[in-house]
Amino acid sequence: MNMDLRYPIGPFNDHTPITGDMRQLAITTIAELPSQLKHAVADLSELQLDTAYRPDGWTVRQVVHHVADSHMNAYIRTKLGLTEHEPTIKPYDQDSWVPLADSRLPVGLSLSIVEGIHARWTELWRSLTPSQFARVFHHPEIGVVTLDALPDPGDELVPDVRIDGIHRCRRGSRVTWAVGWVVHSHSER
């Protein structure tokens, strides 16, 4: 079976209605993602961090920095959706952000950002009522969406952050498999 390396767990399905159980799973995943991401890159060398996880893809380092960039944007979009009347959110060109100089910094900086953002984001999501999840915002490329039913994994909000975060973590692990590196967890040492 040939796996599409862009979607290690399959492409995102945006037609699935969001249930309370799905929402709780997404919130749990948001809470757990920082440790999963940290674990995925913990024992990688600088050379490994600077290796693309697929041909013509981003490096593991760039993916970690992208997760921080993306999730900061998603967190702000969530707060805008909760505090403003039908705000229009600003999309960003993630491919233009990746080559910027800060994407070459040590991954620990972005791992710390992800940890802090996710702690706050988790607390925020857990506090929301069903009516708050139903709040709408405008996406210039997609139209009106709710906080609960988001259209595009690139936007990485409630169900999307779970899918994107797992993709990112698995992409990091996939690099170790694809080029034959052996990375032991701390418990194996």
C-alpha cells in the first residue's frame, strides 16, 4: 500500500458533524499535543531536524515552527470568534512564512510556545458552552464558519488541530523511518 506522506492518517474530512464526544476528544488532543510533538523530535540531531520528511516537503524543524505559528493564529482566531460579532479572520500564507529566518532557530523555542498556547487554549475550549461553539466568523476564502465546524485543516482550529497536530507529529516520526534513523525514547535508554 502506498501511503501519501502528506496525510499519514488520511485526508481531513470536513463533512463530519461535530458531536460532543468528538469535541471532547479534540480538546484532549489539544491538551496532549505539546508532549507528543516534543517526544516526536526529542532525540533528533540537528541534521535530522533539517531533513525534509518527504520530497519537496518542509524539514522537521520547519514543521515544528509551523505548528507554533499556526496554533498561535488559531488561538487568536478562537478568541476573536468568541469576543467579536462575526469577525473576519485574516488568513496567512504558511508557505511564505516557512523560509523566514525564525524557522531556522532551535525547535525548543517553538515547543515552548506550543506548550503555552495549548495550556491556555485547552482551558479556553473546556470553558465553552454549546452556544459559544456555535459562534460564527468569516473566512475570506471559505465564507461563514463556526468555531465548532471548521472547514480546512490549514486553519487548524477545533477538529483540525487534532488532525494537523497528529500529522505533524507523525511526519516527525516518519522522517526517522524514511531515512533509517533509530531514535530511542528516554524510557528505552
